[in-house]
Amino acid sequence: TRHVHARPGAGSEAKRCPVHEQELQFYCSTEGRLTCSKCVSDGSCQGHKVSELVTQATVVRNQLVDVCEKMQLQALRIERFIDRTLTAREKAVQTDANSARERVLAQVNVVREALEEEEQRLLEAIQREEEHVEQCLLTQRAHWAHTLEKLTHTRTNLVHTLTHATDTMIVVIEDAEGVGEPRDTEQLTLNRSCSDSKLMVGLWASALLLTALRFKAQTVSPLLSLSSDQRTLTFLPKRQRQLPPSDPARFDSWPNALCSPPMSSGTHSWILDVVTSAAFKVGVCYSSIERKGSGNGARLGYNTKSWVLSHYDGDLSFCHDGCNVGITVAKKLKRVGLLLDWPSQTLLFYEPESMSVLHVVNHAFSEPLLAACAVADQSVSILH
């Protein structure tokens, strides 16, 4: 909006046209300036949109009045927004934040209580198992100490008999033969399953940072394609397959690929997106697994060097050395999580969304492990 300022009154004090020395009584809208009658009739403003100064001033005053009214209404709306909306929002934020804090504290307390109860249960279970095994060991020790004493006594008698009394030899030999042989049994070893807890394992897996894994291009089967970021494997139709460079590390028959780096210490966790694939295997294997041929030596889950979760035709199972253990799930898996804890020699398969444990492997791994994957339908991806 242009603000037009004119001195009150006319006469000698009014501004005059610098060209015609006449009073500036008109306003040229085309050029946006004050002008005189001479400029309007035959000067620079001839043919322009022109109005009398008084008329233009009235228009501008009316516009300014409208602007002032609008500003007043806007000020009222702002005051109302501050007094009502913002104040209400501030109270609502405080209320919602307090409710959120209470909810978090309540949830944490429930989790804490559950963890404390689980901790107590596990510690008591370990204590019972320890006492049971120690009692077995004490019983075995007492039994075999007594047996040893008896055997020593019998042997002494036998030696004495052999030396002095041949008539009682047979009876003593029968007593000696009845002693039996000591045997090491599982009852003399702490049962590791006494400390198993799906709750603890699920929370443990969710708390770990994901390991930065990538598929090694040299291992990728010609049946698969590898994405540029080395995180996605895609099963290829026959017409799209190309013969890759020869490499001793490459699987040439099964649709397999291995990841790097190798894992031989610490704790590692990774998650794979399997939502589009109806046929896949995910797990770990030794780097010494066979790579060539269509035999079981290079087939994941069908040898002693690989441990995988297999999904095919709607069925889910754990596979190792050709043995399959069926796993029941409520719905199709979208993602599969794996956790490898080298110190405890534990491999865990879990469902990340629900944190439900799918399968646990306790095995004395003798070589560094590589994350392994097989894809026979669509794609499987390592998540960041």
C-alpha cells in the first residue's frame, strides 16, 4: 500500500510541479506520483490513469482504515490464540508428558519386576542344578571311595589268599568281580539349559547394535545378483544369469553367498529382510565349507559346517548336518534376526518385531564363522 502524504491547505506552501510550477493537485496511478493539471492535459502524464489528490487521499485513507480494522481483528485472533489455544496446549502438553512419564515408569517397573523375577528364578534354577550336581559328585565320590577301599581290602585279602589259603580263592574272586567300573555321566555335569530364558535372550538381542555385514562378491553364486551396496541378494531367472569370474570362494551350484567380516570373538547381531522371499536360508557357516559342486558339502544346513534357518513353501525349520527341526510361527516372517555370542558359544535365531526366540544353538564352534545366506525366490537383504 502506498502512503500519500500531502500538506494541509493549498497556496504558496503546497508542493509545485518542477516543470510547470503548478500545484500538484492530481495523483498519477500509472507512475505512482503526484502531478499537476498541465502534466495531465498535455504533459508526461497525458493518457495515464489519473485522479484528483483529494480523491486518492480518501481512497488511501479508506484502505488504511480497512487495514487497521483487519490488524485489530488479527490482534484479537492472536490474543485469543495465546489466551486459549496456547494456554490449553501448554496444559495439555504438561498433562500428556506426565502421563507419558507415568506410563514409561510403569512399563519399566513391570519390565524391571519381570527381569528381577526372571533373574531370581534363573539364579535359583542354577543354584538347584549346582547343588544337584554337587550332591551327585559327593555321592559318586563317597561311593567310589568306599568301593576303592573295599577293592583295596579285597585285593589285600586276595593276595593273602593266593599266598596262604587256596581253599577260599573262588569266593574272594566273586566278591572282587562284583565291584563294577566307574563311568562319567551327564548327571555329573551342570545342565546349561537351567539358565535358558526366552525373555532374557529376547531383550539381550534387542539391546545389541547391528553388526555391519556385507555379502562378499567373490562368494556369490551365479544364480544370484548382488546389489551395489552389497546388502541385497536377488534370485535370477535363467535368462538373466551370466557367468561370473571364476573364483575358488564362489558357490557354483547352490544359490549361496557369504558375508564378511568373519566372527570369532565378541557378540554379533544382524537382521535380514525376508518379506518378499518364499525360499531362503539364513545362518552361519565355517569359512572352510565347500564351494563347488551340488553335493551336501556345499549345501547350507546339510553338513557339519553350517547352521541355518530354512524357509521353503511356508515351512520353517532349523537345519544342521541334514537334520531338520520344525519351527511353528503365527504368521509369515518379515524379518529374521540372528545373534552370535562367541564367549558362550551361542547362536540365536529370533523374530525382531515380537522379539520371540525361534531357535537357539549351543555348540563349541571350532573355526571363525561367516554369516551365510541362500536365496531361491525374490530377494533377501541385510538391514543397516
